[in-house]
Amino acid sequence: MRCQSVIEALPLPRPFELEQFRAALSSRRGRGLHFVPAAGARDGLWIAADSADYIYFPADALPLRQLQVIATELGHMLLEHEGTPTATSQIARLLLPSLDPALVVSTLGRFRYSTAQHREAAQFAAILLDQMETDQRAGN
């Protein structure tokens, strides 16, 4: 199972702590990794820049939902999903919910993932979250 093998190779701190995990993953990949709360967002977004990755997540969501969104976007990133271009207005609604999308002229490329890629990223997130929860319960 691809998701499981990718997760087994991750530098998961014991006990799990999101900031430690982010820092270890960033160091291992040799590029910055930033988790960015986006007020008013309903979904997540992974943006790969030249030297860093940015994962946007809903700032107003419950902590478990935030973690699920981050884990799903990490799945897209670590499973090396490539999507098809999506509308600038969709990105504007996610990152700048108070801004009229009609005012946004251009933005970084954003991709829409296939159904299979969404399923795989969701599966990745479920396995990762289960691993985190298992570690928390075991006190590791």
C-alpha cells in the first residue's frame, strides 16, 4: 500500500507534535514547510514555491478538522500529485475570502486533483491521523 509505505518513512515524532513534525519534514526534504491558517477558508491548499511549500488550512475550523485538512494536503504533496489548472477565483476565495474574486487578476498556479488523487490523499490523511492517535493513546 503506497500511503502506508510513505507514512512509515516519515519522521513522526513520538509523542506526535505537529510543529516538531513540520520542522522534521522540512529538514528532511531540504525546503521550507509552512502551515498557514486561512480565515474563512473551507478547504485546504498546497502551494509549492521555489524553496518552500505552503499548506493553507481553515483557520476557523475545529482543531481536528484543521489537522485533517493539513494531513490531506500533505498527502497530495508527499504522494507527488499533479493536478490540472483551476480558476483563480477559487484560490482567491480560499486565501482571501473578503476580497472580490473579480478583482484578482492573476495568482500562482493552482491545480485540481483527480478523484483518484483525492481518494489517495484522503486515505493518506486517515492513516496518518490514525498513527498520530495511536501514538497519543500509547503515550509514545
